[in-house]
Amino acid sequence: RPKQEDRQRLQEAAIQLLEQNQNICSLFRELGKPNQCNILSSQNEEAKWDESGSISSVVAGSLLGCELRCQAKLLGVPVTVLSVKSVLERLMEITEEKKEEEDEDREMLTISQRVQLGFLLESSRELLSQGILCPKLLWQEFRRDQKLPKLEVVYYLHRYNVLTLKYMVESDEGVRSWLVPQLKALCGWTPPLGEEETKQVQQRVLTTVVGVLVATAFEQNRAVAAADRKISVLCCSVLDDVLFWLLDTVDECEAKQSCGAGAQRWIQTFDASLCGVSVSPEALQRFFTHSLTQTLTHNPQLTVSDAVALQSEWTFAKASHSLTSLFRKLAVIFSVEQLLSHLQQVLETHEVNWKHVLCFLSTLLVYYQSSHDWFKMSFGGSSSYQSNSKKSLVFLLKFLSDLVPFEPPQYLKIHILHPPYVPAKHRSLLMEYVSLAKTRLADLKESVEEMGLYEDVSGGSAEVTTTLPQSQSAQDVEKAVSLFESTGRISATVMEASIFRRPYFLTRFLPALLKARVLPVKPDARMSFIEALKKADKIPSAQYSSYVESCQRQRQQNKRAERPSTNDDPLDILKIQLQEFTEVVVGGNDGEISAQLSRISHTLSVIFPGCPDEPTGRTLVTLDTNALVLNELHQKVVNGILQNFCQCLLIASRSNPPVKQSFWASRFI
């Protein structure tokens, strides 16, 4: 019969046998073996799985803790060393597990690996709470085995609070050597079709890493230590390295006329939603400002002459979509004034990449439209969203009507002058809104017709500068003439005003344009603009004739004002009249030429009294070559007349040959 001592020895031998053959890694594997339904569960169900699995993770942590203590005692090693070794062995087993059909270059875990890693990290967190697992030792051993740690694994270590990204960055001097390549690799990798969860995790990994880097690099603390400043510079350099990679990739893709998804994936990380999650608004502004500066000054090999020669190619329409998307992301949290002020500062203090500068300005012009242009483009066309749906149209007009009591007057004017597109059968709905808006403007003592053609109402402030109608119309004229001079065409705004804003066009714009003045000899931009409007039948004939007569009267008045008094020297008067005759020959008609010659003849009769008032009638002139000596007065008059004749002939011949000129020369003789 067995003795009691034998039974006890048998139990001890059995326990010893189990302890000697226990494998901690296998225990991790058994405890973390997932259910197939969990592997196939979607991301939306992951929260439920975590909730249901939280109890098992506590139990697993307790079991692992007990076993690790026993094994450490048996082996005579610290329990923290054994726990780190066991966790890393299981981690390597999970991450290195590959199926035959899987891509060798896969940058992210499979769904199965992700679930197993979740069990492992839940258990590791329990070990941390028991004081068995040392985070510092875990990271040291992990980096010793992994020269290029997978970014997704790093992300999950951070997410499960086993190791924070901030700690990894601060404790790893070589973080730049592996983090930058891993960020580039993850951006450049595209998940297989059907792996939507992997695609979402990929973006979350990038966003989380960027959030930590930005917070570390751009959060300002006055009491920061020198070591912390060094870490800030390091994180900033990591972000700069990836940004430069992005810009170089964009340039290469532009040359190949194709661009992969890697650039766009990194651009998506420049997201204002980082604010309030892991980054303060001030730090986000500093990060975006710094990134914009780096973009504008990256690779400044182009000169100002290149910018002038190639500016037509560096526009929003022709620039890379990735580059304009980057500019949009960086500009979204700033006002136009802030962006232009920063651009001016960069131009004054840095050598810039002119291609990026001009593309940035072009992007601003497209995305920071005035309220006038935005409203017209959004609602003014026949393809606008409200044009084919009465329900949408009613909603839009009701929305605008509800805003009438609160809208500043300049915006109400825009809605009236450039109304939404409305099909003819629903025109009455629009007229109700227009009537309501006009009533509101009348209450505010504002007139729609006083609004200028090019009045700037895009300012966001509540203050609206008051401009006199005469001053506003003069500004409209200057702007219209300037646009005509640069394009050679009448602007669409002027053409629209001549039809839809006819009262303002006739009573404000045209009087300011047709203001009497002394017309130059050579037609200027204003004269050409007036002639173009006249040819387009935009100026009434009576108004144009009145303008021409007023200009002629102005010319005559100026001549009389400039003409010396009768007490002046007749020779000085003759010089002035001869100079005026030169101007008349170039720009005047036959009547003005005859009138000016009559005035010259009268002055000559004053200088040389006793000459016959009428021509002698002789056609043959005999010169007395023996009497070559003339008095000084005769010499001055003859020299002035001959010099003026030659001058008139040279000037007139520039536009027409002598055979096609008027008979001014014969009349002059």
C-alpha cells in the first residue's frame, strides 16, 4: 500500500516536471489565441470585443504574473528581465508570422496579427500594473533586436500605454535614423484591395505619430531645459525630412506626369483636426507656418528671370495637384492677410523657390475668393445644385431670407445684383426674396445702385468703409480702363452693368468715364476704351457727341489760357503759335489747321507791318542773292518758320507718307 510520503513526493515530482517544461511564450500564445469571429470582426465591432475581452486580459495578466515570478525564482533572474524577454519573443513571433501568399514588402500587420498583438499588449499592460514589466528595459531590448521597428507596432505600444511615443523619441538618440525611413515607407505603401480597416489604421498611425512630433517640436515652454530643446529640434528635423521627401516626390511625379498615393497620404496628415487632440492651436499654427516657410524656400535654384519667363506655367491650373493640396492644407487656419504678411517676410529674409511662391499665390487667388465671386460661382450658374430641384431652391431662398435681418448691407447687394440661378417657372420665389432684401436695404438707408462695379466686399470685419458715389464711380472707371489696357477687351463686369445695372451705368459710370479733358495727340488707354464701348453701342450717340464737344472746348480754353497777352513780345507769340501748329498738324482737322495758320499770319503782320493783307498773286518768286544780309528780326522769324516746317513734315511723315497727307504744307507755304 502506498504511503502518504510517497504520494507527496509524487505530487512534488509532477509539479517539478511541469515547471521544468513550462514555456512562457506558449502560455502567451494560448492566452492570446483569438476566436475566429473576432478575427473576422470589423473595426466597428472592435470596441465590443475589447469590452468583452477585458476580463480575460486581467485573468491572463494574473496567470502570466504568477508564472513569471515562479520561473524567475527558479532560474535565478530578475522577473522584469524574464518578462521583457517573454513579451519580445511573443511580439517577434506575431510580427514575423507570414503566409505564403502575402506580399514580402507588406508594411502593416494583417487583421489576424493585429488581434493577437492586441491580446499581447493587453496582457503586457496588466504586467505593467503589477510592476513586473519595465518599459525602459522593454524599449532597449526591442531596439536592440529591431533596427527599423515597424511603425504600426510602435503605434500600438503607444496606444495601449505600454510605451509612449514621446518616451521613445526622448530616449532614443537614433530615432531620426529609423523613424524617417519608416514614415516614408508607410506613406508609400498601399493596402491591398478589400482591406479597408488596414487603410484606416494606416492613416491613424501617421496622424498619431505626426501629432506627437508636432507637440514635442512646437509646444513652447519658457522653463524648458536644454535637453528638451534638443528633442524639439530633433522632432522638427524629422518632420522636415519627410516634407522635403514629399516635395522632391512631387517634382519627380510632375516630370513623369503621374504621382503615387504616397505624397497625398502624407499631405493628409497636415490636418487642423490635430488641434484639440494632441496639439494646441498655437503649436499647430507654428507648425504650419514653419512648414510653409520650408516649402517656399525648398531647393531655391530658380532665379527671378526664370519666374518672369515661366510664370504662365506656374499657375494653379498647371501646378501639381499634390502641391496645391499641400498649400491648401497649410493655409486653411490662416487669414489672407496673415498668409501675405508671412510671404512678404519670407521674400525679404530668405532665398525662395519661385515656382513654389507663384503656385502658392495662384492657389490663394483660387481658394480665397471674394464673396462676390464665390456667390456667383456657387449659385449663379445653370448647373448649380439648386437649379434642378425645387426643394433645394426653396431651401436656399428660405435660408437667404432668414439671414436678411442679420446680413451686412454689402452682402445683400451682392445677392440682389447677382441673384441665384432660378428657372423661369420659379421666378416669383426669387422676386419675393429680392423684395425683402431691398426693403431691408431701404431701412438701412442703403442704395443698391450706389454700389460700385468693383467694390470690395470680401472683408470679414464688420466695418464697411463709406465711399462717395462720385469717388466709387471714378474708381470703377480706373479699374475698367486698367483691365482693358491689359487684356484688350471690355471686362465682363462692365458689359453686365450696361445691361443689368443700366441706371448706374448711364448716370454714374459713363459720366465719370466721359469727363471732359484735353485729349492727347496719341490715343491713350482711356480713349481706346471709350472707342471700344462706342463700337459696342454701349454709349448713347448724344452723350458721346457731348463728350467730344466738351473736349474741344476744353482744348480751346487751355489754348486761350496759355496764350500770352497782347503786351507780350510778338516774336514769343509766334513761337507759341508755331508749336501749337505742330500739334494741330498731327491730331487736328483741316479746319483747325486753317484757323491756326490764320493766327500765325496775323502775328506776322504785327511783326512786319505794311505787308499786304492779301496775296500778291504772283506765282513766280525771284530771290535776290546779292542781298543776303538780313536784320536780326528777319533771321529769327525765318529760322523759326523753316524749323517749324521741317519739324511738322517729320512728325506727319511718321504716320503717313507725304503723298497721303493733307494739304497743310501748301497752305503753310
